[in-house]
Amino acid sequence: MFLLKPIGMDRVDVATKERWIQSGQRHYSELLAPERVPNPRYLSLFEALTARYARRFAKEIMSLADHLLKTRPRQITVASLARAGTPVGALLARALRGLGRVDVRHYSISIIRDRGIDENALKFILRREGREPAGLAFVDGWTAKGVIAEELRRALRRWNARQPEPLDESLHVVSDIGGVADVAATDDDYAIPSGILNATVSGLTSRSILNAAIGPDDFHGCVFYAEFAPHDRSRWFLDQVAGYFTHVEPEAVRYDSDRRSERRRLMLEFLAGVHARYRVADRNFIKPGVAEATRVLLRRLPDLLLLRDPEHPDVEHLRLLAGEKQIPVVADPAMPLQATALIKDLS
């Protein structure tokens, strides 16, 4: 269930959006650039990645589901962070039902950098739907630098200080490439297939919006792309992955503090190196990892694409997007990640 308010809004071109965000005139959550459906070539790459990784992704989902079964023995409520977390949350709910937890519910809610989590959505889940606070688990697709992970912790600390329902601040993800999640099935930077599409793998919703159209009692907003319905692959993707649930064995989520700290150290050293080498003024201009790099090339104004191995099938879609937008590509075999994109500095 999406806890988002459908709204209509004008779109701005990517260059205008980037200029307004970087100048501080507007917050990114107030703006949307036009989305487009993937062309046949790009869609074929998405299908190829799904075929390549559906079984692995199913195993990682089942591992997270197994963890939730053990840590939430009563009621389980999956709260996925829209929109990258939405397919993961939907798959987790399917997996948990298949494991006998028919009481599981899945809600997709908004969290926005610098603005926090949608507390109206939390109140709806806990007070209108009557879900147990102890059973709530926050879920996303991946982490990179940890901006949203920290935003979640800050938001839930504020909630826990003011509200009667205590909530677990833990973030559960499939892939924690930045060493910042509390629970993760892997820390590999690989091409999670749902990470390379936008609305057409996320129930036709935009990323979440918080602008003047959102009242104090509203859920955060989104645009619903009804016109994309003929191209929607959301259910198809869920079916492809869920088809492997009965063919894989979950593994214990092994994520000790030493491994997490090492992953965090590698990420911070890498980010510092990129800052120095490319003279990046703002940390928000560096987007590490395949999924985050994809979002830059789809939705932002990219300046440079760094690839560890340009011939790897996980980054073929990035090379396609870079070619279409005439973005330079640099091979960096020493990177601890498969890909990183830099946003163009307009200052």
C-alpha cells in the first residue's frame, strides 16, 4: 500500500531543476523533471539483468525475511522507503507470506533528505491500521553514502522523543555498499535490476514530493504516471524474483561491526579521493554505486561517469545512458565500487 498523496504538478527541465537546487532557490523535493519510459534497448538491458540476478536477489530477499521472522516473532509490518525501497518491500511481504506470516503488511512511505520521514504515514500505520510498533521494520533497496540512513535515524529519534509508540531505528537493505545500514544481505555493489528503472518498476509512482500542495495532515505527495501503464514492469519484476523463493535457501544475515566498519572506511576513503582528484565542491555531487549513478544519468545533470570495468554487464546500461547524453566515461580499476557518477557543478 502506497501512503502517498497523488498530486498534479508542472515539470521542469533537468537543467533548470539542477540550477534551482544548486542555488538553493528550491529544495529537490519540490521539483520533478519529466520522466520517460525506457526505450527498447534499455528495457532489454533491464530484462537481461533481471534474468542474471533474479535468483540472487530472491536469496537476499529470503535472507532478510528470515531475519525479520527471528527478530519480530509477533506481527511484522514492512515500511519501505519510497521509491527505491518499494519493490524490496513488496518482495519481502510476498516472501514472509510464503513463510507462513499471513499477518504481514507492506506500506511504502516517504522520507526526504533534510525534511525527514512522513510522520502522518507513521501515524496512519500505527493508529489507524493498528499495527504493532515493535513489528515495524524500515526497508530500502541499498545504501551508498548513508544520507538516507542518517535521515531515518534522525527522524526516528525525533519521533521516539515525542510520540508514545517506540520505533526501532534500524534500516534493512539488500545491499549496503556504504557500511551504514543496520541489517544487509550483502555489501556488494551490483546492478540490482529494479535500481535501473524509475516509475515503471515502482508502481508508476514518482519519487516523493513535499511542496506547497502538501497540507499538514497529508501524506507526502507523488505523481502517478497513468500514461506509463502499457510499459509497467512492476508486477513482472516481482513475479520474476518471487518465482525463485521456493528454490533458494536463506542465509543468516552476517553483518558484524568489523565488516561494516571496513566497508565504511573504504567508502569514506574513496569519496575523499574523488573529492580531491576531481575537485568536487559539494559531497552531494558524488553519487557512488551502480544504482545511484543510474539515477544521476536518468534524473540529474551528469558531469562524469567512473567505471571500474566498462565491459562488465552490470554497467552496460550506464554506458548506454552516458553515450546518449555525451557524458565522459573514465575507467578506474582501483575503485571499490562498480560505478560512480559526478553531478555537474553549475556554480
